[in-house]
Amino acid sequence: MLVGLLHVGAAVAVASIAARKRVAPVTLGRGLTRPAVAVVAGGFLGPLLLTAGLARTPAATASLLLNLELVATTVLAARQLAACLSASRVAPEGAL
């Protein structure tokens, strides 16, 4: 439920910015496929599969996997941040 509210808030924010800058509707709709897939996967399929998996997994295993998810997400974010920072140092100013 909270994820849906966050998506609605993001849509309202983007719509207000687009209205202020007078972006053509064709320009907004051009790249709509990838965000639509992300919304469906993250807002519907993800929780559905998580619930189905938790129903079939022993409690101790589920607890360990959920804790591992936090660690894996942190490591992935740190690597991505390091890659972005190193790319910004190598690239000439204004290239990014």
C-alpha cells in the first residue's frame, strides 16, 4: 500500500514539473514502457512472489534470507556509487 502511495506522489511531482515546463505529451509517452514494467514488477509481482515464497519457507531460512537481502543491497549500492564516482572523475567536465 505504501509503495503505491509513493508512486502516486512521484507521478504528481513529475506531472507538475512537466506542466510547468510545457512538455509535449508525445515526449512524456515515448519512454513509458520501462517505467510501466518497473511499476508492475515492483508494485504487484514482487510482493505477490514474496508472500508466496514466505508461505513455503521455514521461518529461520526466511529470516536469514531477508537479512542477506539488506547486506546484498548495501554492497550493490556501494559498488554502483563507486562506479559513478570514478566515472565522474575520469570524464571531462560537462560530459555527464
